[in-house]
Amino acid sequence: MLPLSRFLTLPSFARQSERSVTAPQGFAAAGAATGVKKRGKLDLGILVSREPCVSAVTFTQNAAAAAPVRLTRETGQCGALRAVVVNAGNANACTGKQGLADAARMRLLTAQQLRLPVELVAVASTGVIGVPLPMERIEPGIVGTARAVRPGGGEHFAQAIRTTDRTPKRGAFEIETSEGVVRLGVAAKGCGMISPNMATMLCFVTCDALLKPDVWTVMVKDAVDASFNRVTVDGQESTNDMVLALANGAAGVVPGEQGLERIAESLRAALLSLALAMVADGEGATKTVKLSVSGARDAEEAEHVARAVADSPLVKTAFYGRDANWGRIVQAAGQVLGGPDAVAPTLDVAYDGLNVVGGGQPAVLGEGAQERLADIMTLPEIELTLDLKTGEGASTVYFSDLTHDYVTLNAEYST
């Protein structure tokens, strides 16, 4: 089932189901343990459509993009992909010519086993950067996994793509349209190195509606912009980010205008659910914060302010310490708004609707308000609003707190 959040509203016309990316008709998947991860954990997954697809893909914009990203982006038929092979535990990033050759070998083996042209197979990887792939394990793993793909294999696929994720990130909808029922499935991974710009973040989407390529591309881009591109854990854009969405038309349903709107709304809800789960699962995180910035001179300024606050270690550690230290929020915002001609901002700050700053000055809080503020800071999900009072620009970002566990995990990640 999709992870739930107070910041998420699921569409009333869509019913959740259990089978993740293999809930839509015509899709099959599998996951296997190749030994790249320790203790026999699943670490390689394959997802395939039995029917031709229209596909939409977004990739990391990091200049140090990993070999599988570069291979898929530069040589794949990105509008008609039908399958993906994913390995976890090794990012195959910053691995030079050998990394590209290994990614190409993964794609070729998968294509041969699935009897598909190589350009219709995507490759994705996640894990430690700068370490060559152990192809002696991955090659036989691909062969075995490809032979094991089945309509009910979405659960194992979703498990196989995880690295340090504490929780699964998957789900599916059955969407009622006037033309018939269509299905949408999702599976993702990500909890650290998260600040997508299209974190290590991977997401795979399946749909069995019959959709036009340009319509599907716009749907996916809009949903990604409203979800994964709205979250940050540590402000770090991964080398391996990828969102791959496949629509195969296997349900035989050609949705009309209302149906397209319902699919688009369901897709936005599903991806926002996964994005919020990544923030909540941020390595060591204990809180998810929804930050809404309004009153900026334009959308760009609002975005810059939101990112400055959301990525501030001072702000993030204050939330971890349950300390409503609004001075850190004002400082981070003022850092963006500053300049030789800057004037002191007369902004408002509120935690879950409780104003703590008004017109750039501290609000007077009585004993009851102080107790309420203390209670708010214990919540796992907190809404933070910042009104700059200078214009109509607005932006929303979701972020996590910063904890001791984040430092411990990342200090020891490659060792």
C-alpha cells in the first residue's frame, strides 16, 4: 500500500491495491539476491511489459551522472522503453569506461533473456559510488531473475531496488473512468542523497491505459515536478536519479478527458506519497516538515528562500531537537533576500498555524500558546509557513530534520 501522510489526499475515485508495479495488466517483474548486498538481501530487479509501451523518463541533471543513466539517456529509445534492470548496493557511478561497458553488458543480457531490442531496455543502479560492478555476480543474477519474472513479482522487485531504506515505497491504484478501469503501479527507493532536480532516488511507474506519448510525457513531468522535485533530505542531488514510467495499453481502455484527468491526479498522488515517504525515511530522520513560502516577489525568489530554509543544517537540527528556533528560519531566508540594497524583511512565521513571528518581530505567546508550540514540535509531521509580504510568489518544499543517525550512517556508509 502507498505510504500515507497528513500532507497527502488520495483521490476518491481510485482504489488502492496490493501488487505494486505488476498491478497493471501486462507487466511482470522479479527480484533476486546476487550477493552484492550482504546477508542474502535482494539486490537485483527486472521489470518488463509484455506489450509495447509509451515511456517517459526523467534523469538526474548532475554532471557526474552514473553509467546506467548515461547509457539509457544517450542510447535508449526513451519514448518506447519496455523493461528495466536495476541493481542495488553499487551505483556504478564514477567508474569510467568500464562502468559504461558493464552497464551495456547488463542491458544486453537482460534484452537477450527477455527477447527485446537492447534500446528498449533501461538500466538503473544505486549504492556506493566509485566501485566497479561485480559482474561475476550480476551476470548470472540477471539470467536467473529474467527467467523468474511473473505478474505477481512486483513485491520482490520493490524490495530488490532498496539500499538504506527503512521502509518499502510502493503501491497501486485501480482508477475508475467512464471508459473502464485502468491500473497504476509504483515502486521507488530513496532516503539519502535526496534533492532531485529533473536523490539516490529511483522510481518506476506502470500503467495499463492506452495513452498517447505526448500526453503521458506531460503527465509524468508534471507529477515529478509536484513531488520528487519538491523534497530534500540533505540538499544533495544524486548521480543516479531516475524516474521511468511505462504505459502499455494492456487494459484496452482509451481514456477520455475525464479519464485522463483522473489518471494524472492519481499519478500525482502516488508520486507525492513516495516522495513524502523518502523524506520521512531520510537517513535517521524523525520529522517531515512541509514548508510553504508565500508573499515573495516572484516564484523564483520563493523557491530560493524555501530551499535555503529546507537545506539549512541549523533549521534541520532545531527541528530534531524539538526547538522552535524561528531565528534560524529568518536567518536562512534573509541570506537569500540580502544584498547591498536589502531592507529588513517584515515576514511572518508560523508552526502549524501558530504565529511566532509577525511583521519581522517575535509574537507574544501566552502560556497556552507556548504549551501548544511545544506539543507541535513533538509531531512527526509539522507544517511551517513563511510569508515574505512582498509579492505573489509562492513555493512549497518538504524536508526532513537532521539527526545523529544521519551522521553515523553516512560516516560509515562505504566502510
